Amino acid sequence: MTQKRQRRFSEKEASTSQQTTVIAEGMRVTGRLKGTGNVIISGELESDCEINGSVTLTDTGRCKGTIRATDVMIAGNLNGDVLAEGRIEVSRSALVKGSLAGANIAVAEGAVIEGGMQTTSGIGMNKIEEIKVT
């Protein structure tokens, strides 16, 4: 069953006890990214990620590689798979070429996913309607 609820994309606040790593727009990072904390990708990342924390791929972000993290929010372009222990959120601006697997998956109307989706919690997928805060 599809559930529809209204929310702001990435309304969860980052934990204040964890550091945040930012790959800014205009930056390009290659190699393996591994660690604890939160990661925000607004630039380009050609790497597999193994993060004990959240990974946010913003609408200007591009990632080529597998993302393993606690929670993952996708608004940009991803060419790779996502394996999340918790929640995966896919914004309407997202283009995903790969599979998604997480405890819960929320996909906004308009998002493009070229791959499979699997929920690991048994709850099923949620449909979200994004709202912009001005």
C-alpha cells in the first residue's frame, strides 16, 4: 500500500554530536570515502562511500559509486547502488541509475529511478510530496 504524506526534503536535522563533511559545488573527489559523521555532496564524487552517518546528495550533486550509510537522501544524480541501514529519501529532482535497499524508502513524485528497490524492514515504500520552505 502506498502512503502519501507531506514533508520537507531532508527535514531531519544532522546530529550535533557528529561532524559533517561537505563536498562543495565545483569540487570533485575521487577515491574511497569511509568514516563516521554526516556527508553532504553538492559537487562530484567518484567513489564508493561507507559512512556511519547520513549521506545527502543535493540537487547539484553527482555521485558515481555505491553508497553505504545509515540514512541517505538523494536529490541529485547517482550512478550506483544505495544500501542504507535506515531510511532512503529520493527527491523529485533525483536521477538514480542503480538499486536502492533500505529499511524504509520514500520516493517523491517526479523522481527517476532506473533500478530496483527493496525495503528491508517489511514496511513497504512511502510516497512523499515535497514542499518548499521560503
